[in-house]
Amino acid sequence: MTNAPQSPVDWGEVPPPTEPAASRRPSPPVSAWTVLRVVVCAFGLLSLAYWGYLAWPFPFPGVLFMVGAPLCRSTRTWSAR
């Protein structure tokens, strides 16, 4: 490997490549506590998102605006052609 990057200070030869470290730790097995932790986090995130959506006094017009605004814009660009 002669095209390895070198420091501008070190103008010596490129050292021979070394083997990657084989002492990589294996990942721990998935336990029941890990599964429970993921389920609880997902439930908390989804329940807070649902609660925040319902806490808005008028949630349904938000859906209409989210769907209607791109549709309205796309129909305006088609009619302008």
C-alpha cells in the first residue's frame, strides 16, 4: 500500500499494513429486559405523541391542512400550465 496518507512531517517509508484487531467484543445477547425496555420506550413515545395530538383543541383541521395544502399546491401548478 504505497498510497497511504502520511503526515507532512513524516517523510519516511510507509509502514507495512497490520491486521485489524481481532479482539472485538461480541455484542451481548438480547435479554427479556432489553425487549421490555424497547417496548416501554415505544409505548411512552407513542402515547405522548397521541396525547399531544389530542390535546390540541382542533386536531382534525390539522389533518386537513397536512393533506390539503400539498394537494392545493399541486392543483394550482397543474392549472397554471
